[in-house]
Amino acid sequence: MSTEITDNAGQDRYEIRLDGELAGFVEYEKGEGSVALVHTEVGSAFEGKGVGGALARGVLDDVRARGLSVAPAPICPFIKRWIEKHPDYQDLVAA
């Protein structure tokens, strides 16, 4: 199964596709040097399969690669919990 995570800047969201099918997304709002990750959604057919975690990791890896930080608020509860469980991503959250 192929997994692809892309930034759909036209819709202000990151998308994850599995074998070409949209499986979920993270909506965001751009800020000055940061991005607020405001909502995460995974399609019901993909729940419980690690799609949300893969999406969170891909989004945060891209945020890091772009030299941005994650705005502490508003932040999606799913993304917030995921970051709390993964200390190697906690440095991305703006103070």
C-alpha cells in the first residue's frame, strides 16, 4: 500500500492518500513563522489503522523541514496528544 502526504496549500490542509484515495487531512492556519494545526480528520474506513499517526508525523516532519513551529493555540486535540506522546516533536511547539 502506497502512502503519500502532501500540502494542499489551496485548501490550507495536509492530506494523506493511501493508494491514491484520500484517507484523511489536517487543516491549518498559517502564521508568521508558525502554523496552527486546527483540525484532523481520518475517514471512517481508515480509522484504527495508524493513518492519523502517520499523518501527524508527516505533517510535523514537513513543519520542521520548513523551519516553522507549531502554534500552541489553536491546536487540534489529536495533534496535541500525539506531540505529547512523542517527545522528539515537542520542540516544534512555540512557547
